[in-house]
Amino acid sequence: MTKIRSYAARDAESTLGPWDIERRKPGPTDIQIDILYCGVCHSDLHQVRNEWGNSIFPMVPGHEIVGRVTKIGSEVKKLKVGDLAGVGCLVDSCRSCDNCREGLEQYCQNGNSPTYNGLEQDKKTPTYGGYYK
């Protein structure tokens, strides 16, 4: 596990403030990036304020992440250490259902993993966005 300093909302009423999270080690199909830039848009603010009623706290918002690759998993073929990489609003899916095989991970029949305010494919590890110090 790697400890990272981020900015999180502890609940729907709090302001974003410093908070340490632990990131798991990258798996065979993962990359690790040093985040350089991160977007925080209006949908992030809706989530932080729990205006859609599905927020998981504490929450580190931020998607549309750009960073430099620092580690790659053994099965990663298209990127190498030092490359720039971007992260959108999803970080994973089952990759095996009909929708995923068609390139429609946003409709994963087994549940996709959003960049933040969600769970990884293990259905227990929270996902955190890219709003870091």
C-alpha cells in the first residue's frame, strides 16, 4: 500500500481538506501515475454535496486526470514508464460481459468502477479520484 495526501470531503457538509488515503499496489493490468493535473467539474460538486443521494464518504473527487506513468503491470502493453496517461470517469469493469467485450464498459452488466465515489471490482475497496496535494 502507498500512502497519498489528497483533498477529501469527510461528509456532505464539510469543505474539502487534507486527508491521507492508501492506494493498493498496481496489479498486472494496472498502471500507476504521478498525477499532474485533475479536473473537478460540476458533477464532482454534486457528488461531494450528496445531491444525487449516492455519495460514499470520505470522498476524494476528481476525474479527467492526467499524469506520468511511474509503474506498469506485467500485462500492460500500450504504455511504458514515463508516458503521459489520462484517466476518465471509469477505472475498471468486469471486461468479460457482452457490453464490456463490445467496448461499452459504461454499461458493464456486472458493475463498472467509477474513478471516485465507487468501488473497485472486488466490491469492497473504495475508489478515490485525483484531487491530490
